[in-house]
Amino acid sequence: MRPSRSFASDNNAGVHPGVLKFIAAVNQGHAVGYGDDAYTDRAVRQFKRHFGKDIEVFFVFNGTGANALGLRALTNSYHAIICAQAAHIYVDECGAPEKFTGCKLLPVRTENGKLTVEAVRAAYHGIGDQHHVQPRVISITQASEVGTVYRPEEIRSLAQFAHQHGMFLHADGARIANAAASLKQNLRAATSDLGIDVLSFGATKNGGLGADAVVFFDARLAADFRFYRKQGMQLASKMRFLSAQFAALFEGDLWLRNAQHANRMARLLEGKLRRNPNIKIVYPVEANGVFAQIPASAIAKLQKRYFFYLWDDEQSVVRWMCSWDTSEQDVEQFVNFVNQIVRA
Ligand SMILES: Cc1ncc(COP(=O)(O)O)c(C=O)c1O
């Protein structure tokens, strides 16, 4: 029998009961639409408590919308966005960032999924040349697509390089909660204090039902965002149900507990898998994902019981993600099954 929880993705998990409770609690009577309601005010206040009172924040339906529109706010169509080769904005958003910004994305090779100043410098050229796109944004993903986490000083030096060269630092924070938990930082220390200008804050993978926020650390950058959001079809009419999700995650620091738990389950999974000599963990496990190289012949057999994504076909690397609801028993059962198929 297929187990009810898999390791395919943290968005395959359900909604945390605490979030559902908040959604039910705001389902009372009528509230003004489009964000002019008391529940949205409350969620915005929570964001200001966590990120600082001078931010501007806008709620959207999903991470692709947050990224594409956040980037739109920073660019004109002749600009370029420097990102990692594996960046979600480059690989997994069906060209939405290109469509909404008109910009060229400049993918950069990375080790362990993280951009470095040296790599960005190599992509930063053609400045002032009318024949070239003009680099305007460095976009990082925190935690990265391969489950690694940028150290604070790595982000600080990317921000410094960006700002010295007339660029902005954008962060895709679909898993910012996992990164902050991993670094034992609060959300402000993990983002604006390091020089990030605009953040996509993901709630969906953190126990939400489906909500992301675009956080601007310099309010001036947000001047036109509400128009981009509406044109981009990301303005929720029944906004209170998005807002409730953030309020729930911030209340009692549920965001942190969910992220800590998912990270802990990934480390548990990693530790058990490492005992099998035919499995190689290919990236440091620093958030809630484990990337493993396994014999190619094992993949289809494992997928018969557990659905998961192949990360790198050629290298036979698979991605296993843990979630807020992954249990120790889930890990135990999964590893037992993996060991049956990938015999030591
Ligand atoms: C790194 C990253 N960014 C953004 C997203 C958000 O995508 P979605 O538009 O599916 O919410 C995801 C989801 O898989 C992701 O992994």
C-alpha cells in the first residue's frame, strides 16, 4: 500500500491545523474585499513585527507570482536578472519572470546551489553598452533549490556587490523559514539586516494553504506594486483568507516550529541514509531537503510506492523533501523501504 505521506515535496503536505483554524475563524460575516479588512491589517502588523516597521508587504496566491511581480517592481525590460542555473525563477516558472519583467535572465553555474560574488561578477558586463541587457537584480533562493543555506556573510557580500553596482538583491524565500530556522536567526536578521531589498516570503511550504507575500524593505520600491499585482492577477478579492494564513503562522511562532521540525526530519533522514554505502548524499543537508545519488535501477522501484522527483537524470540524483508533518515513523518506514531496494 502507498503510504499517505511522501517525500516528494513540502507542498505535497497538507495544511497545518492551526492555519485551518485561523481560516475558519475569519470566516465570519462579511469583510471588505481586496485587503481593506481588519484581518489583513493584523497580518500586515505581524509582518512589521517580524521584519521591521518600515516595510511594505503585499499578499499573493503563490511563489511564482511573488517572484515574477517582485522582480517586475525592480526592473525595466532592458534589464537582466542574475540567478543560479537551478533557480526556480529560471527553471520552474514557465518563463513567468521573463513574461512579466521582459528581462533576460542570466543563469550562473553554482556549487551547492549558491551564487557567489565571483560568479556574479563574471556575469556583470556590458554596462552602459546599448547592445547589451543591463544587470539590475541578483536573485538568490534561500534556502536554495538544493537544500543548502546561504551563510549571513555570503548574503551580505552579494548585497554589497549589488548595491555598489547599482543593482538590487532579490530573495526567493519559498523556504526562508527553513533557512532562518537552520541559521537560528529571526526573520529580520535573515533578510533585511543582510541587505536583501525584496523578499518572496513563502507560507505554502511552511504549513499554509496557499499564500505568499512580497516584502519590500525599502518602501519606495513598492510604489507601483499594487498595480503590478492586479495586472498580474494576483490580487485576491477575498484577501482575508490569505491574510489568515500568515497570522496563523506568525502567532506563537508556528512558522518557526514548522520549519525547525521539517529541518530536523531531513537531518534524521540524511543520517539514516548515510548508513547505506550505495547511497551518496550530494549536497549538505542544511534545510528540509535531502539530495541523494542512488543506483538508477532503484528509482522506478522506489517510485512505485513513494512518488518523488528525479533531480538529475544523468547523475541519478533524487530529491527527498521533509515537511511540517513528516513524522519520525515516516522517515523510518521510508528508509526501511529504500534499504530493501538499494541493498547495502
Ligand atoms: C524555490 C522555489 N521558489 C518558488 C516556489 C513557488 O512556486 P509556486 O508558484 O508553485 O507556489 C517553489 C515551489 O516549488 C520553490 O521551490
